[in-house]
Amino acid sequence: MSVLRSGAIDVDGESCTLSGGKLQVAPQVEGSMSPARPVITRETFQFFKELGRNNEKVWMDANRERYQSAVVQPFRRLLEGLSPTALKLDMRFDTSGRTGPNFSRINRDIRFAKDKTPYKTHMYLKFAVPAPEKRETGQLYVGLSTDTVTAGFRIYSGGKRKESTLALIAEPRVLASPRWVAKQRARLGRRYESYWYRMEKGEWTKHSGWPAAIEDWKKILAWIVRRKLSPAAATRASFPREVAKVFRDLYPLLCFTSLPDS
């Protein structure tokens, strides 16, 4: 495995510049989003709560129009509000508005899931730079469930870790800059929660904190850095601006772990 050059990226996380100056970030620049009314309402959370109590196809079929108005349309408006911030960070972010690249699926794939209910009681909006061969890569995201709101950065290994962005880009960079994670913890640790996963005894095992040890990166399967918000915060007109600030704070993590030096 070749080690990618990390010198072109500010390991302190204050900026994110790839070689040749093709990609730069200035987190201190504020966006100009000022929505006249809240994008998310209490109806979104109420829909997820009722879906949790009636998680079956008959109920969902009877509430399809409500699903569109309470979940799909608000998330599309949120995409519209956050896309300018995402594209200022990186013009390569996919903002096409498709399920998969931008929106999570509400239908659960029950073939391999322990939970056999047909629908998920949460929805995610996510931004990622498409990776070669459609492999998993880092994302900036915001998610809503019945009573929880989170916004942050996440990266997963996908099915084959050896071929993943974590293994091909993130691990070599951390090995080359072993203090990088500790510097991110110092920069972000008071405001953001961090946790990560690795395989132990055949099971994904969660570890709270920052994966600062080199040995952690040789087995890491996922890393999440996030901020928790209240449902009340999500129903304020200022919510897109709050999420935009999270994206600016955490984009250097995505840049360092996911974007090839090109």
C-alpha cells in the first residue's frame, strides 16, 4: 500500500488545500442562508413516532402523502438550503437530490438486518464527493429521527475494508501524520462527540472517543464525529445555518480521510 503525501493538506485542520491549490477551505467564512420560515416542523418528528408504532406496509401506504409532505419535501428544502455551503467547500459534492447520493432510504433491507420492520424511523441528508468504483467515502450529513437530531461527519469502510477509502487514503495519511487525530480532538473535542468502530470477535464494536492510536487505524471500520441537537433546534429558521457551520468545522476531516491528492 503506497503512502499518500500528506504535506499538501493542513494537518491542523484550519484549512484543506490539495496540491496545485485545486481545493481550498476557509471555515471562517459564513454563509448567507436566511430562510424566512423553518424548513423542518414538528410534523416530521410526529410522522417518525407514528411510523415507529405502526411499522407496517398497510399503514405506510395509507400515509404516503403525509410522508411526502412531512419528510420528503422538508428534506429537499434542506438540501436546497445547504447545497451552496457544500459547493463552496468543494464543487465536486454531489447535490443531485437523488436517493442514495443525498437521501437515505426509508425502506429497510431486511435480508441482512436484525430489525425486520420494513421501514426506518429516521432520514439522513448527506453530501459526499463521488469516489472511484462507487466505494464508500466520507460524508457530511444531517439526520433526524423520532427524538434526535445529529449533524456531522462520518466515514465507513463498506464491504471490503482493504479496498475502502479508509484503507487507501485515511490510514496512510494518519500513519504519515500520527498527531493529526490528536490535533482534531484539540480543535473540535469540546463541541463534538467522536466514536469509531472496529471488528472484535466477529462483531462491530463501538469505541467512544477519538481514534488517536496508530494501531486503531489499521483495523478501523467506521468513524463518526457529530453534534447532537434538539428537535426544537431543528424546527427553528436558523437550523440550516447551524448545520452549515458544522459542515465547515468538519469538512477538513472529510478532506484528510477521503479526498485523493490530485
